[in-house]
Amino acid sequence: MDEKSQIQALHRTAPLLPMGPGRIECRTRDYQRHGTTGLFAALNTKTGRIIGQTRQRHRSLEFRNFLDTIENNVPEELDVHLIMDNYGTHRTKSIHNWLAKRPRFHVHFTPTSACWLNLVERWFALLTQRRLRRGVHRSTRELKAAIDDFIAHHNRDPQPFIWHKSADQILYSVARFCQRINDSGD
């Protein structure tokens, strides 16, 4: 699970111009801002299903409410493994107390600067590419409705994300990259 904060409700001052032969899609740089919203989302890595909730803020209170939403949407007989970053709202005393009372919740923190390990970030990229980037939202209400609609559409036929490389292949690539960085300083 993770948050996508500061999603802007933007309205372009001119419509997008479609692609044509030898011409890429064009859009004006001018836009009107109509506020922002945030999105809490939890991804079931096995099924690809999303639990999402838009909020104006993303403090520990809103995060706690989202944990309640997760709890209400996951059958009681299942354990819940939360893979998330070390963001401050995830580590407050109220969150710690909430989790301590629910032994079926297991928290796994990703290392700092390793958000790519959290697959919900990949889903956020899909949301951005397919719904937000080209969208016109004249209010935060329209923006929230668009996000809720995208989640509902996604959940009609959810597909899990599949790693196409083994952990050893990924670690080997990271090691090669680190080696290139270390060798470039000579």
C-alpha cells in the first residue's frame, strides 16, 4: 500500500490536438488548477485488485481510516501483509497501537529509496498514464470521481503484475550498475 499525494485537478485552456502523420500529440502548457487530492491505495499482489480511497490530506488520521477500509474489505480469516515505505504517518504511535491490536496485520517496510519494490507504485503509473495525464478535471470532485471510476474499471478484471526476471537476475543487474558507477570515478 502507498499514497499518491498532490494529484492536481487540471483543466487545460485548449483541447489536446491528436496525433497525425509525422506529428506527435500536442497540448497547451496553459492550464487552470482546481485543487488537489490524495489517494491511498492497497494492491492485492495475488489478484491485482485495488482498494482505494481519496482524501484531501494524508496524515496518520487519514492513514488510520484507510487501514480500517482495508480491514473491512479483507476477509477476517486472511492475514494482511502491508508492504509500505517508511513515511512518517506509517510509524506514529496511533498506527502502532492500531496494528498491535490486529495480529493478522503484518508490516514490511521497503528500504529508503526503494519504492520500486512496492507494486502499487506501478499501479499508480497506470493511473497516471491512462486516466490522469490526459484528463480534464474542473474540480477536485471531478478528479475524485475519475479516480474512483478508474479503480472500479480496473477491479472489474484485475490482473496481477508479474515480475519477468528472477530475484537473482534483478540483483545481478543492480550489482552491474553499481560496479559501473564505482568504476566511472577513476
